[in-house]
Amino acid sequence: MAKLVGITYRLEEKLVPYAKAVRAVGLEPVPLLPPGPVSLEGLDGLLISGGTDLNPALYGQRRHRESDEPDDERDRMELALAREALEAGLPLLCICRGMQLLNVALGGDLIQHLDRPGMHRVPGVDDAHPVTPEPDTALARITGAASYTVNSRHHQAVQRAGKDLVISARSPDGIAEALEIPGLRFVVAVQWHPEDRVPSHVPDTRLFEAFAQAL
């Protein structure tokens, strides 16, 4: 029987690539729509997907004029589920908004708007910029130590990493592109969208395979 992975989402069409990616590595997706479940009971892992910006009040800032209208209902659900997954030791994969949410859940904060989004906000471009995994990290062991190009469509970024989080990859301009928690079974977060490139890109496919193997 396939392992069950909860996938958070807001819009039905945005769920599709995540569901395809987890099925490609032998997992069964379980959609989690806000206000959503109050528990991860019965699930083997959690994927927190991309989407709109977090409410900056969650990390003590006023909303920037370039920030999205808050989706407090989704914020509440995902923060609760992320914390439950961490407490339960469930494998946790966080993508784009999901990476930022994990950081905030653990006390970190964000850059609300990059002054020059440039390479970071280029929807529709398959190879937006390179990322370089840090040595001796889970990400480097999963994808390989060499730099590789990723897609990118964000305008916010991690500023101060939250408790226990390690920055495991950066872009050429120094922006944090991946986070992880060493010593746990699987807690990996990436700022790009690997779900769009499974199975065509090897490093992104390896990331989903490693998530599946951790369940």
C-alpha cells in the first residue's frame, strides 16, 4: 500500500503538479485545503506547497506594499500542521511559500520584497538561476554537491533562519534557497519549485525520491 502524504494547497489547479510529483515516486497524495484538518493522524508525511505570501504580522512586521493580501486561514492551518509534523517526527518537505512558512514557524523572519527580484521572479522559465548546496548537508547528499539550475518565481526570501534550521543552499546573490534541520529523519525546504520538473530533472527527482524513502 502506498504511503500517504498530505499536501497543503489553496487553489485546485495549483495542487496538480505536487500530486503528480508524489505519485511519480510511489506516494499517494492527500489534499489538505484550509481551514483543513486539525491533525495529521493517518498520514505518513507532509508537503507544504507554494502560494501567496504569509501574513507578516506572524514575524512582527507590517505589510509591505508589494506583499500579497494575507490568507490567515491557510497560515493557521499550515503552521499548526508543520509544528505537528516536527513534533511527531514525520518527514516534511516544504516548497517556496512552504519554506518561508517553516522558517516563520520556527521563529525566523522574511525579506518581504527583494529590491531586485531579477532571477528570482521569472515564472515560466525552467532554468532561472543556479543554486549551490552547502557541503555536508542533506541536500548535498540527495542532489549531489555540484551547482545546478532551478526554476524560480518568488519575491520574498528567508532573512533570519529559525531555530535549528540550517541554510543548505544559496543562489549566486546570496539568497537562501534551501533549509533543513540536521539530525531529523527528513526536514527539507527549498525555495524553487521541484514539483514542476519531476521526472525530467535529476536533482529535483532525487529530492522527491529521498522524501519518499524517508516515509
